[in-house]
Amino acid sequence: MVNQEKIKEAVKLLLEGIGEDLNREGLVETPDRIARMYEEICGGMEESAKEHLSKTFTVDNDEMVLEKDIVFYSMCEHHLMPFYGKAHIAYIPDGKVVGLSKLARTVEVFAKRLQIQEQMTGQIADAMMEHLAPRGVMVVVEAEHLCMTMRGIKKPGSKTVSIATRGMFEGNDELQNRFFQMLNM
Ligand code: ZN
């Protein structure tokens, strides 16, 4: 559980640290607002992908399913700054599929916490393999990191792309190419 009192204290210290006046009108409510905001931003820590991925439907069709352009917002754990973009998830069912909204929910579980993009990409793929047990999964995440574009090397609009493959997708160029073809349709 998020400890709101600790966050409030930390934000006060941060504001003092940058030389701000805690009693300035615009800042009086800020520690409280940020504490409540973190409850939501880090809400994924309280959730499990299992509850979303275990509601499945039986199908005969074992062709690739691609859910693309799943918009997400997360927080870089190195700078506590947002990174955001789109996740694309493909899987090859093994007799069962999951409701499409559940894939978006799964992305949220892992996005709503302090993250590293590459790690999040792998966690989504692993959760799919563990709870849905398809024949293969491929996850591609493209995101802009504010810690890169707002500060440091400042390359606005530059994106980081990460990829994770599991099961049949691993080392299978043909399937991976099909993923990208479907992505660009
Ligand atoms: Zn960062």
C-alpha cells in the first residue's frame, strides 16, 4: 500500500530542497495532491495480471491475434518521470483466447508502477505465457521518455522501442515479420 504520509513529507522536503516556499498559495495543497496521485500512478503494484488473463473463451481458430496501439503511461524508475506510448501484443492461442480489453488491463498492471521499459515489455509477455498459456507471445512497446526528451540529451519525439518474444515467436523470423506486417496494416 502507498503510504501517503511519507509521500507528503518527501514532497515537502523536495520543495524545500529546490528552494521553494512551502506556504506559497499554489504549493499548500501540493504534497497532498501528489500523495493521492501516486496512489493511482503506482496502483498496478496492488493488482495481478492473473485476474484479467484468467477469464478466457474457447476457440477453434489458433491464428495469431494482435491487439495494437494500447496506450499506456508509466514512470521511469531512474528519474521518477513519465514515459508513455503504445504497447502491441500478439499471441497464438492454444485453444483459448482472452477478452481484448483484458490485454489493455494487463498492460496497466505493469505500467502503473515504477518501471524500466524493457522490463515492462518482458513482464507483459511472461504474464501472458503464465496465465493464458498460448503457443507464443510477442510484445512490442514504443515510448517517449520525458527523462530523455525534457532534460539531458533533449531529443523531443524520439522513441525507445523494446520487444519481447516467448514460445513460438522466439527466434522465428517469419512469425515476427508477420507481427510487423499486421502492425502496419
Ligand atoms: Zn529515466
